[in-house]
Amino acid sequence: MRTLDADFITEKDKQENQPIFLYTLYEYDGSNNLYYTSYTTDITFDGVTYSKFPITHEQVTENTTGEIDEVKVTVGNVSRLIQAYLETYDLRSKKVSIKTVWANDLADTDNYIEDIYYIDSYSADQNNVTFKLTSKYDVLNLELPTRKYSRNYCCWKFKSTECGYSGGETECNKTLTRCRELGNQQRFGGFPSIPTRRIYTR
């Protein structure tokens, strides 16, 4: 259960001080993070800059046991930026953080509330991408289905038996383009034959 200290509650209840939401998608490509905010300008908090972006989420609520079941996050897709990520990477099970901070107290890096989620599924159309987030991706630490079907993203671990690459390169972003660069496209663990459409659902 989330606990709010007295200072946080005081700031929240000030009519002139609306909360700022900061969103982090961790390791979307295996190593890098995305940082966005729904605020009207970019926000720097605790040394991290969150870029202004059309993004919202449902009100966070808790169940009777004090746990957060799920929340939906809607991201603007008019620019097709987010859709490009969906086409390249499988974002299911990726960790997402939503922090609530206050515009007049950004210097106090201890004054925030954070909720952690994991992407369960997502869908996209020409206007928006909607992510369904859960607080626990799978309580048994099992992933179903056991194999993901992605058009441009390889599911194999780099240099694993399934991957089969044994050359001198030390990094791979798991895309088909990179696999071709390494001359290993015959062992590519994605499914390029999956049709490309404007609506994506996982």
C-alpha cells in the first residue's frame, strides 16, 4: 500500500499546485529508457529530463488489499513515433514507472510518489496507443505465451545457441537489420512475414 507523508498531502491539496506526472519506460530496446511527461514543458527531475508528450493515464486506484490491479496509459500516436517502437520492439513485460511530483518543489528529489507497473498488452490506431499496465506481470514468473511473435524483433538472447552468432561483435539490438549486418539473418528469431498494418494489438 502506498504511504503519503504529511508534506506530500499538503502539496497535493494546494489548489494552485497541480501534480506533474513523469513516465519512464525502462529498457524498451534492451538497454535504454524513454522519459516523458504530460506537463506543458519538458521537466528535469533528479537529473533526468522528461520530454513533453501527449500522454495520460487513468486514475490510480487500489483494491481492498491495498494493491493496484491495473491502469491504462494513453499516448498520442499522430507523429507515429510510438508506433515505430511497437513495430521494432516487443514491449510486453517492460517496466514502467509513473512518478507524481510538484512544479514548485522539483528541487526536492525526495518529494514524489512512484507507482511501478509492467506492460501487459497494448493496442494502437492512427491517433493513440493504449497500454494496459499491471502491478504484477505474472505472479508465477512465467510468461504466456512462451514465444512472442514479433515482425522486426528477435526473441533470442545474443550469442545463445538459438541465435547461433559466434563472431566478434559484442552488441546486437535484436532487429532484422542488425542481424543482416552480422550475416546471421538465417537465425533471426522474429517473423518478418507477419503483415504490417496500422493497428497493432498484443
